Amino acid sequence: MSEENDDLADLFPGFDSAYVETGEARIFCRTGGEGPPLVLLHGYPQTHVCWHRIAPKLAEHFSLVIPDMRGYGWSSLPEAADDHETMSKRALARDVVALMEKLGHARFSIAGHDRGGRVAYRLALDHPGRVERIALLDIVPTLAQWESFGWRESIKTYHWPFLAQPYPLPETLIVPSAVAYLDMTLASWTGTKSLEAFDAAAMAHYRAGYDVPERIHAMCEDYRAGATYDMAADRKDREQGKRISVPLLAIWGESGIPAGGGDDALLNIWRQWAEDVRGHAIDSGHFLAEENPDATLDALMEFFSA
């Protein structure tokens, strides 16, 4: 799925679409709105479409850039790398920096959900002069996630070690039933354990973007990078005392993936990585912008408008 599919509904009416060459990747993105630049990054197993419910209101106040990350949606597939660097969050962050430069934005704010949140905080660590503010939706740092694994976490987030298994184990198991696996995964991470939170047109986008063997491989490479390259990058930054200096908002679903330890516990994790941290839970599962768009929009508007 390398080009836009005209059979899929346009969930961003009034927004422009473009393919931008970053030097390392060909990135599809939607752009629209007026005001300070704000990047919105999606997570696994979704695409840029996950922002469709809140993008119109955000566009009243911000110049939005909403890309598909490399390996996902309509953006290009990465070259293979033995160390998985080409799907590392460092590489994906370079794409965002190059994309924003091509669009005329040297500095910008950024919000990331799930894997997109990992790209966002890696960008803030690697390119501190680029970022004004950063919002992270339903994640803790990659290193903290791996170090927390006990039996509860292993059951709740089984996909981390599963998708990180060496090629071709997860691909072999997922590809024959890709859409069924996608649907099960999305439903299992919502508050209701169903697909009722998702717009039918958005689901069509997610299914089309996922039911491609090469993209399933790229997404597995994303998780392999998480278990190797990304974790090593986090560990090095922690050892060196490197921290995010710009304001950081962490919001998460009350029944989301990192939930369970209370507000202070999750915020204290981020305070080890950033100097100015605030945030709170909202009534949602993992997919905040689709399960509870009003509360998500309110939190982002208050933070990015400050």
C-alpha cells in the first residue's frame, strides 16, 4: 500500500495531503489549520487517521502536520537493517525533523500516541532545539516499559515480546489472519473491549494499512527496534542524565496500557526523563483521541495554548 487508496473515505475534509521526501523516507502527511506548528504522530497498529476526531478543532488554533510514520499507512517502507535501526525511534524522529523543515517549520510542538509518543520523546531528546512542547498519550518510556515486565505486564502487553521475536515468527503467524489480528488487538486495548469506539471509515483505513505483509514486517521491525536499539538509546541517555527540558504533558486512559499505579506513579516515571511534567488520566482505554475525543482535545488545547 504505497499510494493513497481512493476507495477509502477522506476523514480530513479541508486538509491538504502530500508526499514529502525526507532523504531517508517518503512520508505521507495531511496538513491544515493556522497558528503555531503542531505535529500529531499515530501509534501501532494505526495510521494518521487516528486523529480525525480532534484534528478539525485543533486546526482552528494550530498549523497541523499529521504524517504516517515510515513503515505505516501510505509512507515508504524502510530498508532492512540487522540492528533494526531503520525502524528505530531515532530514525523516525529524523523523518519528522526533515518533514517539518521541508514544510518550513524549524521549531514545533508535538503530540504522540503509542509508538508515535516514543518517536516524540526521542525527538525531544535528540533534537532539543526543535521542540516547543511535547504531549505523550498512554505511554511510559520504552526502557521503563521493558524494565517493568512482570507477569501482569507480560499478559497485558504480550505484543511487546511477541512482535519483537526474530523474523519471521510474528509475521508468519499474523499475515494469514491480518485483519482478524488487527481487530482483536484494537478491541482488546479499548475500555469496552470492543470496536464500538472506532468510526467504520477509520477502521477501513486501519484494515487497508495493516493487511499488507511488507507493512506487518515493518511494524514488527518497529518492536524489534524497541527491544534493542531504542532501549539502548534510552539507557545511554539515562546513564548520562540527559533529560527533556521543554514542558511535557502525559495523559493516559484510566483503563489504558500504562494505567494501574496511580497518577503520581506514572508522572514520577516521566519526571525521571523530563524537567517540567504535568498530566492526568482521562476516561478512556488506550485510544484516547477516538474513545474520548472531547477530554483529549481539552487536555491538548490547554497544554499547547499555554
